[in-house]
Amino acid sequence: MFAGAYGESYRGAMEILVKMGEYSSAERMVPISWADLTTFSGRWGGHGDSPDNDLYHFLRDFEDLSLKENTKFKCPMTIVDMSKDQQRNERMKKLGAKLVAPAGASSPHDLFPWPLFGQHASPGATNGTTFFNSMLGVRANSEGPIGVHMAALTGRTPEYGYHLDKNRRGKVLVEVKTKLKNYIDWAVLGFYISRKLSTHYWDVPVLTGIEPQTITSDDVMSLCASMNHPGSITHFLIEGISPEAPTIAEAFHGKRPKEKFSVGVEEMKKIYDLYAPSGNKPDIVTVRFPLTVERLYEVARLVEGKKIHKDVSFAVNLTVYARMVAERFGLRKILESAGILLGDRQGQVMWNGKIIDPWVDARREGIKTMITDSLKDCNGARNQDIEVALLPSLEKIIKTAINGRIEV
Amino acid sequence: MEENIILKSKHKGIGGIAEGEALVTQNALSYIFDVGGVWHDPISAEITNKIEMPDWYGKDLADKIIIFPTGRGGIFSTALIMGLAKKGLGPKAMVNVKTHPVYAYASIVLNIPTIDELDKNPCEIIETGDWVKVDAEKGIIEITKKKNQ
């Protein structure tokens, strides 16, 4: 492929992968079982003056070349269903991509298919990559859309980082010394660790002190999401949960940790304080971490028969499965009767009668305060110079939306 | 007069040669979470994240040799570096302790000179305002301290 014997698209892709391999001191390429471009299929669309325009066209040029040469993705490939761009859907199908639904685009809740233990893969979503590495024992780096597209095309990726045994072992021991009461607490724990290790994220943290029987899949997904905000922890281990960490000794491959720290009540409070609300009137309230079925029922219970305050915009995101349950069992009606917007895709809220994405539009739309359950929002929307505050429970978030007053 | 300082990488870098004024931080950088200038009109590479990037708050990364330990969270940084670079607002070169793969792939396709795994920590040796020449092909950087300029 590198020599061009199979066409220019494979050669171009392999040239990029080889450069990455040389830079990361990889000794060879490894075949991958799956690649996912779900997270870059038009969040901002690559249209008009969108800042992702150039990347969008860079990948489109690769697609054009592949179509011209009739080359296909050499491994199973998933991409978000761009129902507004049927032409692109058809193009991707011709290239051999499978299509998936858009909700949960940057979370592991809805991704399909899942790679398996020990397989090399190229996941697209940042937190999905962390989930696959840490919870399933898949071998993957967080590379972004260029690396994923080239890996999907060639079916190979350079063997560096978390594809190698030596880099998957634990390096830092993290003692969890506090009881975590809900998924937001789990996000705060991940955020604290991620921040602490942000300049050396490759030093794999191993979490101890967590009772395996008490953690849920929602908690784990929340933890994986925040491990990438504000740092970039692509792989971590939990003693007794992660397949590569049945014991501390196995997690560290029998070696001693190079660093140790603990997370208790004080450390958790530091993060909550960092994003504590300063005012009392919210403009937008959002439950941004996609609602799973469990949380969908919880939100419905909290809002049934009530109304969201007239001056507050309240939006939730649903996983594909939760959306189906909401439709089928009448929960959608409860949420919409209360005045909640069920966004079509991650990140949407209603503002002044139109649907916007606060990460992009908050500043120009004059939004001042946003209340969220997501530390990713705290990181992302603060870039818009607005106040984004984290509340510690779903109950407080919903009370805030109903009363029009921030509940602390 | 003191001689220039040379740091050597374990391997070849990405891209060619670039030189310019250094902008140094001890914090990991995220284009998606820190460079809010991409949403401004006109677009810029201005840092707007007070919480995670207090030392670079208000600074513009365009045309600078940026020295930072590594990248952090969010694969969309690729899109934003590319969007800025195509408008002439990208960094002149990147020097890291260890380059995050998201940034490495962006540098490869944009041909931004990028180098990491140097024999000393560049974030400790280089100060903002120093003159830095990055020769990615040879895998070295040459630093002229600002007091010697």
C-alpha cells in the first residue's frame, strides 16, 4: 500500500500512518478490528464559516479519491447517520461504512459494534476510547478523525501507545477514600484525576478503594467521559473491575507505582467549588450526559405534572435506546408536557425559540448562565465566556429548572 | 556571551524547519477547550480558558513556537488547528514533552514542524520570549535565551 501498488488513496493514507508510526517510534503496523468516525460526521457540519470546515473537506477529498479508485475501507467502519445529507450517506456506504444513529455520538452508550478484549481498534469518540481501553481491554489510542479515517481505509494502525503491553500497565495508584453518591460524583472523581495527571496522561492511573458491587455501567461511563476533561486519560484501571486489573499486583504488572495520591471529600469539593454557581438565575438548564433508560425514568418522575419555569430553557439528550423507551412508554409526553426539549443530537438546547448549541452559540446569543450535569460542558461552554455551573444531583438540576432559581 | 542551547529528540520530528518567538506553558493545551478565539468574529487563536490556562489567558497562539507538555481532552482539536492553520493562524511549530496523537496527526497533514521526547524538558528550559529554531528533520531544537538576543 505504501508503495502505491493498490492506488493513491491507500498510498496517501499509509503515508500519513507511516509518518505517525515514525514519530511515535512504532516498530510495525497492526491490523484493527473496527474503526469509528461517528464523532466527526458534522457536529458543526463543515459548512459555511464553521471552524471544522477544512477538516471536513480534507476527509471529503480522501473519500472522493477512494470513490474514484473504487477502494473500500479495509475494516468494519461506523459513521453517524447523516440523515440531512443523504448524498454523504450513500458515499460512505459505497466506501463500505456501516451507518449508526446520531444520539450519543461522543459516548459509548450507543456505539455499535463494540470491539472485544485484546483487539486493536480505532474508536473515534474520546470517552468511548477510554471506555473501550479501560473497561473492555481493547487496545486503542485517542487519535482523532484523521488517524481513524486512515486506519479504517487501510485496516491498520501504527503499534504505539496503548497497543503495546508495556504502556497498558498501571503507573499511578489512586486511593478513592470517599463514597460516591451518583453519576455526577463519578464524573467529579474522573475530573480530579484527569486534572492531576493532565501533563502526563500516559501514566495509567489505577483506582483502588472502590467496592466492585456498588458501581453501575452509568457510573463507569460518566467516569470515562470526565477522565478526558480536563486531561486526556485514554486508559485507566479499576481494581476488581477492569479486565486487566483483577488485583493491584496484576494492574501494575508486579511493579511499584511511580506516584500515589488519594481522592477524598476535600478533593471532590475542590472540583465542585471550581464550577459552583455564583448567581441565582439560570438561563439554560441541561442534562447533557445522555439520559440512559434509568435516568430517563428518574427525570420523568421528578417532572411529572410540573412545569419548567417560563424563563428557563431546559433540554435533555437521550441515548438511542432511551429515546425508543420514551416514545413507547409515554415518557416523552411527560417530559414534553413539562416543557423539556428532547434534543435530536447531543448538545442541543432551545433558546429564544430556536435550537442552538451553547458551545458554539452562547456568546452571540447573549446567554449568561448555564446549569449542567456535565463537566465537559463546564470545560467547553466556558470557552464562550459564560458562567457554566455544575450541580451535584439530578434532583437539584430539575428543581432549578422548575423554580427558575439555582438550587445549591 | 553564552552559547545557544541545543535539545535533541529520540527520533525525527514532523515537518521541516521553523523559527520564532517561544510561548511557554506548564499546562496541557486543548484547542477545543482553551482556544475560544475560534468562535470570535474575526476568528483568532486567542486563549480564553481562565481556569485551565491562566498563564496563557488572552494570548494568541498564531505564528508562535508553542511549547507545552502535551495536548489534552477532545479529538475536535484536530478540526480547530486545521481551521486556524488554513487561515494562517496556526502555530509556527509545536514543542512538547510528549505530543498527543490528535496533535501529531494534525501536524502531519498540515506540515507543522513538531518535536517531542527531547533530552531535557523543554517547558523547563525554554522561557516565553526566547528564540527557538525547530529542525524537525534532524530532531533538534536550538534555543537563544532572550537575554542573549
